[in-house]
Amino acid sequence: MIHLNGKSLALERREALAQRVTAQLALAGRPPGLSVILVGDDPASATYVRSKERAAAKVGIDGQVIRLAESVSQDEVLATLRGLAEDPSVDGILVQLPLPHHLDEQAVLDAVPAHKDVDGFHAFNTGLLFQQRPPFVPCTPLGITHILDAYEIDVQGKNALVIGRSQIVGRPMAELLLQRHATVTIAHSRTRDLETLLGQADVVVAAVGRPEMIVASQLKPGCILIDVGINRVDGKLVGDIRWEGLEAVAAAATPVPGGVGPMTIAMLLENSVLAWQRHCNLP
């Protein structure tokens, strides 16, 4: 079984991105600007934001994290976003999810201007994705497509099963697989007989957030496994797919950690640099 190493691939792409920023910095007159809004003190979100902050600095992006209290009001969050939207030095805006329950998540995401929406969540960018001309593709699905390309995995004509229907991963991932001519099924919490679908799938993208819910005995021999799940169990990170027994069944799989996660951050940086190039009219 091939281990689809997203960590090493992300490092390669970040190094290439740093070279691109250095080469165009004089022409732009300023570095790329990325602003991240972090509401509250959720430990997982804080850790993830720190990873983004460090990665941004390494490629030459001027990153700032705006930390807001858990009790912040909707109006205060929207006012912060308006300020970032009007700031010409900010190329990309990211709102770290999840938000506290008292905030209207969709209204907050809608307040990020489409041309600064480096997460690819704005309704305008989502619509363009389904028209196959997106300015920004959501980072996790985009990262997965680059993993498939790097390992020369062709999904054309294959049965692809996406487990999870979120706007962040499941739905855009299904669309990207469809654009690559896979036959796509989306499974979710109300899907009947998931085990039958797993047994028929040539490609499985698991994005549910349920620790090790998929096991080797359910899978089709020779399948490709993309594990988006990041779950903490007994102090260690595990995915949605149990690794035990996979070597005898799967042709390739992304590990957790070290698979999809690093590529998600790399794609955020690439989207941010792309926004910078557009705003500064760079070639």
C-alpha cells in the first residue's frame, strides 16, 4: 500500500511558493497579506491557527491573527470584517471555524468579500466552482486533488464515495471528483447501507469526524483512501479510517496525521498568494 504523504508534498509546494513570493515582491511593492479571525479559545482551533501563522511566515506572507473574545457580538465580528475588507494591504481573509453558537456562521462567512475569500466558502465562489471556473477552491478538496495528481492517481470512470456533505469538504470534493470524470456518490448520516457503498467504491473520501468508523473489512480491494478526519483519541490523532488491516486491502491511503492536513494549509497559502497576485496585477 502506498502511503500518500501530504506532509512532504506540502513542504515542496510551500518552498516553491516562497520562491514565487520572493521573485515578485519588488514588483508588488508589498508582501501578501493574510488576516485570520479567531473567536474564542477552542484549543484545536488555536493550534490550527498557530500552524497557519508559522507556515505563512515561512513563505513570506504577512499574516495577522485577530483574536476575539468568546462573547464577542455578531456586530463586532462584522465590523472587524468590514475593516479588513476595506484594507488594501489585506489580500486574504479567513474566519477560523467553528464559531461560537451565538454567532450566525453563514452571515459571518458572507461578510468576507469574494475576492478575499481564500477559503473558497463565499456563495459567489461556490457557484463558480460548480461552473468549473472558480477563483478560489476550498483548501481541503484542492489539497486532495493535488495529492491525487502527485501520485498519478486517475479517478476517471471510477466509483468515488464521498462520506460527508459539508460545504467545506464533502460537497466541493464531490464536484471536483465529478469534474475529473469519476462516478460520484455522496453518503451522509441518513445514508442506508453504507457498507454496501464502501464495498463498491474505488475511491473513498472520508470526511465525517467519527474516529475510525471505516475498517478494512468493509473496503473494496485495491481502493484509494483519502482520510480527512482528524480526531483526538486517548491523546493521539486518528482519522475516520482505521489503519489496522489496510495494507492488505487498499492500494493507497493518506495517513493521519501527515496526509490531508498539511496540504490544506499549503493550499490556503497558495490561495492567499493568488489573491495577492490578482490585487497587485502581477503576472
